[in-house]
Amino acid sequence: MRKVALVAAALFFHSYCEKPSPERFFSEEEKKAPLVIKEVYRDSEKSSHIILMNGSEKPHFHDRHSFEVTLVKGQNRLTVAGQAVNLVPDHKVRVEKGTLHFAENTGPGYSILSVSFYPPFDGKDRRFSE
């Protein structure tokens, strides 16, 4: 009986401590879209977003917002001021406001990114490159 209780406790602990899948934020339809952006957190200093990408962003600037981006799933390349960086899980890349940049999915299937904007993103500060 004690062995069963220990196994049950271990299974509970393992499932409780696992990170929830980032895919839960997206419907099956959204997983097929070129680009889906969802806000997941906001306070007075930053806003956090999760981004699903099947394609590529257009090169653009954020004139009033800096951000940090981290790869959560898949393969993605971030081009910042003409320099391409292959994103890797758990490694943050910071992009300062006013810097030309764009991200593109580079693997099979979609990629998922976590992005935090400083100050909180207003949804309007996006200027596309000509």
C-alpha cells in the first residue's frame, strides 16, 4: 500500500511541476495562421506576449519600445540591424527601440516566441521599413 502511495505522489508531483505547453494559447485554426500574437501579462513596466509564427514578419521598427525575445518552440531566426541570429530556447535576445528587425520561422511547422516589451506595448508603435 505504501508503494502505491509513493508512486501516486511521484506522479502527482511530476505532473504538477511540468511547465504547461505554450500551444494551449492557440486554437487549431490559429496554429495554421502566418502570425498570431497574444498578450499574456501586463503591468506598469512591461507587457509579455506569446507569438506563433508560420511565416515571417515584415521588417519594422518600434520607436518607443525595447523588447526581449526568447524561442519557446520550433526554429526561428531574428534579424536585427542586418545581423541574423538563430534563436535558441531559454536564451534572451534584446532589441533596443528604434532598431530595424524582423523574425521568421525557419523550421518545419510553426515556431513560438515569448516577447516582453518595455514599456508595455501599446499595439501602435510599429513602423514598417520601406
